Amino acid sequence: MRLPFVSLLLVALPAIASAAPDPAQTAAMCGKRASCKIAKTFDAGKSPNGTPLSVAEVRLGLADKPKDQEQGCIAGNERDGGVEYWLLDGAAPPKQILQLCNDGYGSAGVGEDEVQVRPNRFTHWQAGGSAWRWTATVISSLVPLKALAELSCSYHDAAEQTGVRTYIDFNTLLARSVAKDSRLKDLDVGCPEWPSGPGKSFSAEPAKGVYGAYTLVSPTRGEKPDVPMGGTIGDCVPSMTTAGDDGFVVFGTAASRAQSAEIKVLPSGLNTLLIQVHDPLAADQPALAGGSWVNLPHVEIWVGHNAEQYTYTHLPLTELLQVGIDLEGKVYRGVGRAGVLPKVRRWQAKDEAGRPVTLLEAKWPDDFALLGGVAIVYSQAEAGRQARMVSTTGIVNNRPLYVPQILDLQDRQDADKQGRCRLSGNRMVRAN
């Protein structure tokens, strides 16, 4: 089945044909394109306000191919003008929801598309690539027209140890991914299967030979605004907590809700991380006096430096840089390779709930310093000692099991259908 994501998020119901569009709707969709034909019409249930919905599949001949496609679009062994999908929402004018022209979707010429329509849902599976192959399944609501979630896969066709599968919920901007244990031999080409389905149990090692991690998301619209001094991340990205929410407690025991620290991380490009910390225990910790910074409340950033970009699991220390930053903004070199440490700006503010938070903006001079992947750890202290650590990835013997790449939503073609963040005053807010 080429739409594996559908079985995870939808009840598997057969697609139901719907009545063909009326002449006025057909004219609105086809315009002056003489080759335009209504191939199929699918029943899409009803909108939230009860309006009947359907989706029309429009096929175009070669004469009406997109202007940027000299050879036209691939259609089996032939060429045509592509396919479009239009939403018919009661008496409202038809709205185009997807335009496709399969040009191979990469130099390997393996491009494919499949679509499924369900009640107020539209699911699109697409594959393509060259040496690096990819698939992506996006499920969207029709009213409002909005991407809800995506399950994607990226792997190298000649390197069995590669293969990362990523799931993102666009409503929460929570992203998780799984990757292969790069030490294993005789692996199959492709990505590991998603463990138990999105939204269910997730762990740092969800299956034998597979590692899981929470993936940082860069979700701002258009230009990437810097949060000003005194500003906060707001509800822009999910929180990782030392109680174990959206992170793995890798040292000590999970904190109680009353004592739990909350950490938010907002990447800006591939060289800047804005980290926001609310730690109700931090003010009670003694200042460092001759001891190790490890016993202070602090953030640890693990940066991958895998030059070939083939694997992200079990990187050796020669391909890792560990950076420590305490809540006063002081930077410490950890283990791993010698590398440039970030400059850190620090400020304090109140979050949307009125709680005190510390903001740490870590910026590297190299614009692509974080290209090789990032993992975040927060260490919470009690009585001047390290009490517990929560991490976006599994940590074994003070080494990250998996360092995932930042997921950047900036240049997505379906940007208008997905959740984003924007700056509102001094606070980043969700702009769904």
C-alpha cells in the first residue's frame, strides 16, 4: 500500500464517487483550457458547518501543460498536462487544493503520486529523488484547507545504513523521527517503519536497531525574525519537561509536576538556537564555587559534524561537539571535537502564563554550523547536584544515540496550508 500513513490516521473506508460538477463549476475549474476534463469526483463528506463537500480530479492534455514544463508531465508511458484537485464546497466557487505535474521529481525519474479522499480529509502520497530518495504523505483537512500531519522518509539508494522517517503534527509542531542503527550490517535499503503509529508510544529505542528522537522544528513564516531582547517563544513550539513530556528522562527520575522544568527550543536557520527555560528549582541552587558546571542547572547542545551526511546515529566523538550553557549564559566546552563555540545572549522575561523564564540565544558564526544535526539536553539540579536530565534523544554513556537534523518548514510549497509561527510584539505565536 503506497499510502501507509492513511491507515495510521484514518479509518480505512473505500472512496465514494460523487456527482460530477455542474457546468458552472466545470467552467470555473477549466477556464479556457480546451483539454481540461473532469476525470473523477470524490465524495468528501461534509464541512464542519454541514455543507456537502466533494473533490474533483481534473486532467489536462499536453496542450495545457504548465509553462515551466517543456516536455509536459509524465503520465504512464505518455505525457500530458498534469492533474489538479479542486474542492467543491456547496455553492462556494471551486478552490484548487493541489496541482501536480510529475516531471520525475528528481533525476532518478522515480516520481509518483497517489491521492485519497475521505470525509473532510485529503491525503497525498508522493515519491521522488535521485541518489537520495524520499517519500512524503501529507494529510490535510479540506475545510479549513490546512495540512494536519506528515510522515516522510529520506534515504540513500546505495547506502543501507541511511534512512530517516519523520512525523510532524502541524497543529502542535511536535516532530519526531526514527533512524537506523548505523553500526548494523546487511540492512534493507529504505527507512525504518514508524513504531506503533504517530501519537502512540515513542521511545529512544522503539525497536531493535532503531533509534527515536524529538526533532527541532524551524517554523517561522517568510523571513526569520529574531525574537527581540525581552521576548519569549510563546506557544510557537512544544515544551520538553523534566517530568518526561516530549523528551526522554535519561538520568535520575522524572520530576513532579510542581517541580518540573520546561524547555522550549526555537531554531532560526542552521546557526541559531533560542532556548527558553522555566525551572522552578533553579533559584534555590548555590552558585558555582570551584565545582563543576555539570552541577549547575544547564542546557547541553550536542551538534553533529557528519561530513558525508549518511548517518546520524552512534556518531563518534570526532563527529560530535558538546556545548554546555548555564542559566547565567556562560558557555562551557564539553566532550567531543574541537569546534567553535556559540556566542550567547541571555535575558529574562515572563512567559504567556506569567512565569519567570530565562532565554538563551546561542549563535554560531558559521551559517551552516547545525547542518549535521542537533540534540538538546536539560540538566535540573537539586541541592547543588545534578538531579535529572531530559533529552530530545537517547543518551548512553554520555553520548547521544541519534542526532537528528533540524526540520525547516521555510521553503515548503504547501506553506499556506501548514502551521507556522510569527512575531507578535515580543512573543512568538502560532499562526495557523
